[in-house]
Amino acid sequence: MLVYVLLFLGIVSLWWHWRARDRMKATNLTGKYIFITGCDTGFGNMAAKIFDKKGFRVFASCLTETGAKELKAVTSKQLQTVLLDVRDSDNVKKVAAWVKAEVRSEGLWGLVNNAGITGPSAPTDWLDIEHFREPIEVNLIGLINVTINMLPLIKKAKGRIVNVSSVGGRLAFSGGGYFPSKFGVEGFNDSLRRDMKAFGVKVCCIQPGLFKTALSNPAKIMKEKEVIWNKLPPDIKKQYGEEYFQKDAAKKEKLSKICLNKDISSVVQCMEHALTSLHPRAHYVVGQDAKLFWNPLSRMPAIIQDFLLLRNRAELAVSHAK
């Protein structure tokens, strides 16, 4: 009995120590420079506003002039916006040079790689290579390119890199380029974290579940999928069945309603912890759906994953064939 009591007390002590360590904050962060990609809407937009209020000198990159103007109108004079398309290598280099001139010898304390797109989500045999190319170019190649160009400035400040991945970087639950891109982000993040440890640079990965943002708009997602469906050759449609699209859409809509997190501030809180904690975490799993379902499921045997995920798909016409 005494052994169990001591074991319990040991576990409680370790948990308490971890909690105390987790709450320790880095000092003298006011006025530090941070660069955030994808600030037109969603996580990046909210993060730029919050970090600006907290006294960081924020460089907020936006894809559109409209996004940049709207953000600038509601933030302080200290926040600076810049137009950036992470797919454009020349654009990335020019922005990095601009940031270097702004931060000078101080360097860049934080880089938040948030820019991303979903791309079409559909069975793989509905898609062509271009459907895969764009999400991989934005979510993975663009993220790597921005990181490489900003890395000397981060090393100078012994700062932080925060990569926004997804639970879709641990578990692929539909076809398309989004999931390969996020699996790639996870691999890049892990290797970068180990490479940068010797330089005092901390690298973190945020893995959100399904959150209500412009990217996760179900109407937009289904419209993209419908366009692809309408262009499919007759033999593919016959394999799936004419009723497949509507039935599958209904299943996906039901799952989305169950899993959708409406408050995106929890993702930004993880970004803040990664940038300000003395001991930031390597990974942040965010969202009730991610914590209670997707993340645990990603650690289960493939046979269990397949059973549960395939239950969320409509049955194909060919599965009835004798």
C-alpha cells in the first residue's frame, strides 16, 4: 500500500513541477520583433492584433491589400503590414531583406508561420496533380522558404519559431494536398527543432483541430468538391454512384458540426505561450476535437483508424457489385 501512495505522490509532484515550469515566462519581451504570416483573416489576424496590444513590434504579412488595410486600421502605429505571397520566392527574399533592415542588430524574436490553405478535399482518384500542388506550395514549401530566409535573424535574437500545422499532420482523413503538406510541416518542424537547439532557438508546432475560420467554411469546401465531381469522367462517377456526392456531403456536414471549434482564441493563446514561455512546448494540440478524438486516434493501430474514419464516408456503388 505504501508503494502505491509513494507512486501517487511522485506522479503528483512531477505534474506540479511541470505546471510550475510551464507557467514560467521569459523576461524583457516588450518591444521585441515578431513576424506573422497569413494575417488577412483567422488565427494570424487575431494574433497580430493581440500581440500588438501586448507591446510586441509586429510585422504582419498579408496576401491582399484589403487585408493589410483592414488590419492596419484597427491596430497601433507600431504594427507594420507587408504584402507577402509565400509561393513567390522573390517576394519572400525581398520581405526578409526589409525585415532585416528594420530589426538591425536586435534580430527577430519570433516567426509565426501561419499562412495556409486547405485546397480541394476529395477522393484521390478525383484529383489531378494541380489539386495537390497549391496546398503543398503554400503550406509546406512556402513555410520552409520563409523560415530559411528569416533564420539568420531568429538565430541572432535566440528567438522562437512557431509553425502552425494541424491534427491533419498526424492523421489524414480525406484525400487532397492538405494532409501531405501538413505531414511535411511536422517533419520539417521536428528536424528544425533539433538543428536549432544548439543556437538557443526554440521551435514549436501548433496542431489545431477543426476551427471556424474562412478556410474551414463548409459551403466553400463543398462547392470546390462539387466542381470537381461535375468534371469527373463517367466511369469514375459510375464507380462511386450518382448519389455518392450528396450522401457523402451530408456525412461530412454532420461530422463538421460535431467537431467544429468556434473560439479561435485558444490557438492564439498557444502562439503566445510559444513566444513568451521560458520553456515552450514542442507541440500544442488545440481544440476539443483534436484532444479528445483526432490526436488519440492518430496513436491507435491503423485497423482502428481505418474502421472509424471509413464510417464517415458514403458507400460506393462498386461496393455493391457482385
